[in-house]
Amino acid sequence: MPKKHSPASSDAGLVAVVVYDGLSLFEYGCSVEIFGLPRPEMGDTWYRFATCAAEPGVLRGAGGIRVQADGGLELLDEAKTIIVPGWRGIDAPVPEALCLALRKAHERGARVMSICTGAFPLAAAGLLDGKSATTHWRHVAALASRYPKIQVEPDVLYVDAGNVLTSAGSTAGIDLCLHLIRRDLGPKAANHVARRLVMPPHREGGQAQYIEGPVSKRSGSPLAPLTDAVRATLGEDWSILRMAAQSAMSARSFQRHFARTLGVSPGEWLLTERMNRARELLEETDLPVENIAEQVGFGSAATLRNHFRRRLGTSPHHYRRRFNLAGGD
């Protein structure tokens, strides 16, 4: 059962999920599964959870399910994090009371987050004006057309704009929830929840929404053995020509096939793999940054620091210190 709202304090604070008539059950369920289930192994630092009715009356979801909220919009006054699941329709009006409550919460410093078409209520409230944001790929054009002040990112899984966060389609909402846990409580907590969900603990927010098909050894794709080989030897020089040769393709055909299959260029994919491995080593070992840079293929600590600054806005030293692991820069 979800953990009910309690006035007791929590390091991670109260997560309030907005519910409404016509509720998008999958996106709502993602929020409950990640933030609302009891997790005694996390101790007192874990989130509190509440459901907040956006409107009076009976609240129904697909399939005849009815939802009984813990309270009304007044709960948003207490929330540290507010989640708006996918809205009941991109053409459905957003109640002014909800817009006002979201603005009020945001102004006092609460984080506001949407999953899928939940971006439309955030946009209606004006919280996305002047910011980067995303939604499901089917609706990015509508979001951009209706709200021209938003910098709509059509090809990402989620956007973290500080106190306003948006995600693409439904499962990208899980990625964003895990990203938030990682921000609040560190990688070990996020990895623990991901294992419970039987899913990868981290996907870069900048990854493309739509991928042609999974890459696996059973798929017959020439990319499967290549990606396995690269991950096993990240410290080696993996040029486009080498990757293409290993895949038995010309360089041009390889780059086109790679981007079509994985949704990113070979160079961007390789950089992401090296960054992910570097983060793991910073989180889990006390290896010097110079050694980590060599192991993951960046060659020098200076190059590793440069990529950390560009991608994460921090240094390897501060990243390691943030997650309470030993080591120096």
C-alpha cells in the first residue's frame, strides 16, 4: 500500500501527486510505485507521499477505477515535490484553481514535475515560460505551437530545469523519477529502487525518445557484439573507422545505421558510455581521477573534468564528494 501523508519530517520531503477525473493511470502508477511504496530499508530519509485532488467530485481513471485522494489542492502548500501525471487530454482545459496552486507552490520553492502530457498543465500555469521542456513525441509540436515561450526539446527523455522538470512518454517518467532520487539521495538509493523495478538505474536525459529497436545478441544486429566489445574495452581507441570495420560496414553506412538504431551518433553514444563508467568508478571506488580517466578512455584527468563540466555542471571531485564516497581530484 502507498505510504500515506503524515506531518512527520523527512529529509526528502513530501511528494504530492495531482489526481483528477480522467486520470492517466500508468503515469500515476509510476509515481506511486517509486515514491509512494513503503521502503523501510531507506530509513527516515525517504519521501513522504500524498495524493492531491485537482477538483471536487468523483475521480475516475481508465477501466472504471476510482481514486480517493488524501486531500485537495491545499496539500501542495506542504509539498517539496509536486508531480502532475499525464493530463486527461492535450485539448482538455486545465482548471484555473490548479494553475494558481501550481504557481503558488513554485513561487515558494517547491519542485514541480510532469510526466508525459502533464507538461500541458505546467505550461498552462506559465511555469515553463522561458525554460526548456519536453513531452511525449506525439505532442511536442502542439506544446510548441500553443506555448511559444517554451523551448520545447523534442528528442530527449527528460529535462531537468532545476525546480521545473518534464519528461517525455510514460516510461521516461520513470527515468525522471530515478533522476530525482539520484539528485536527492544519491546513486545508491536510485540504484536500489531501479533494481526493485527491474530496470536500468540511469538513462541520460538527452537520449532520443524513439529508438528503432533494442540491440541484443539475439537481434542479429551487427551492433550488438560491437557495443558489448566497446563497453568491455572503453580505455581503447574506438574510432569511427574501427567501429565500422568491426561491424563489417563502411564508415558512412555504419554511422547512418547506428544513429537509426540507437537514436544517437556513435560518438555521442561512446561519450555517454565513458561518462557512465566514470561516474560508477567515482561512486564505487577511491581510484584517483587520473586513473579513472585512463580506464574509461578519456586519456587525461583534464579531459574528464572538461566533459564533467559540460555534461553535469560539476567536477569529478565535487561529484564524488556529493555522493559521500572517498577520493580526490
